[in-house]
Amino acid sequence: MALYSKQNNMAYYKTKQRPEKEMIFGIRAVIEAIQAGKDIDKIFIRRDMTNELSRELFTVIRETVIPVQKVPVEKLNRLTMKNHQGVIAFISPVTYQRIEDIIPGIYESGRNPFFVVLDGITDVRNFGAIARTCECAGIDAIIIPAKGGAPINADAVKTSAGALLSIPVCREENLVETLKFLSASGIKLVAATEKATENYTKTNFTDPVAIVMGSEEDGVAPEHLQLCDEMVRIPLLGNIGSLNVSVAAGVMLYEVIRQREN
């Protein structure tokens, strides 16, 4: 199936009409797509599949960070009645990038690095809304986990108003190692969390920085919090215990902009 260009994708997502989901099905076709370097959002595999060719597929997948879900065959049949052989892969609308490839170029260009790390944010619409704010705020990249995060699908792109088609997205297998790499690269890690005592406006955001945002339910994972240089909170004066995470992200990002413009 021919892939839409980014320009065509943008036109579709700006309308109310959803583009057709892009899928690859069949074991050999999926293997070849992975080996060809296609950006794949996720793979559905029939729960009880154990044949020889499927073992080859699992071997290829293990070398990637592509999320895999084992599902009943009925779910696959609902997606397509063609001969899927128990495997369907979903092509990502974005091209994932590597954070280690992005950082040197930012420093070389003289820019002040500015990243957002999303930890466990699974709601597609929240993710899309955050991406939209990130693009407006001029961040250098969004960093997401390979597993445990929202899929980058049509709803995410539409909610982002097309921002996900233009902003770099880095899908990382291990956020602990990624945070360590950011820190070693001179990036200050600042987590937004209700566990903090310091007001977010009291932190210096003029240095190279990565804002770490967690889900509304669980927040930033403890193993990620302990790697952060600072933890800050947004004051809540009402009775509700938390802001929507996309709103909180907007508050944090525009505090960075406010400080850097002064």
C-alpha cells in the first residue's frame, strides 16, 4: 500500500474525515517491512501463533522497540478479512528519530536545547494536545517510551493539529537510560509532580532543559523521578487534585519560554 506523504497526511488530518488506517499484514510482509526500516507503530499477533515463520518474526521484532500485542484471531479478522496469517502491523504516520542524533545538531547550531519527556501518558487525545503545544512552544523533540505510552495514530495526529507530522518524536526503549543520556549531555531534567514542594516558577529554565511529565493517574515513575535534577509543582488552589496533563504541560512549557525571553 502506498504511504501518504506528510503533506497529504496534513490535509487529511485537518478535515473531519479520518484517513484509512495503514496496515501491513502477513508474516513475511511484516518481516520485510521491519527489515526495510519502516516506522511501525505497533504489531498485533495472534495469541496462539507458534509456527516456524512466526519464530522468525519474533526474532526480527526482538531487535526493535516496536510494541507487540498478542490478540485473539477475532480481533485481527475485524481489521481485515484478507489473509493476515495472524499478523497485522500498523504503519506510523511519523518517522521516529534518535535522541542521540538530535542533540549534537542542536548544540552545533547554537540553540538552547528544550525537550519534553512523556512518561506513561496513554491517552491519545492528551498526547496529541501536548504535541500541539510542544510545536507551538518550539521544543526540539518529544521523547516517549516504546511501551506504555499513547499510540501515534490518526486521532493523535488530528488532535495535535498536524504537529506530530513536523516535530521530532523519539521513541525510546528504556527511559532510564535515555534520561541518563540527557543528563550526561548537559540537559537539566525537571519533573512536574505533585510530590514536589518547589513552585515551578522558582526554577531556572534558561539552561538546556527537558521537562518530564507523567500521567494523571500515576505521575512520573519513581525510578525516573530519582534521576531528575529538580522536581516542581504547579499550585492548585481549588478542590480538584490535579490538572489535565496537557494543560499542565502547557503551563510548564510556557514558563520556559517566559524565562528565556526575559
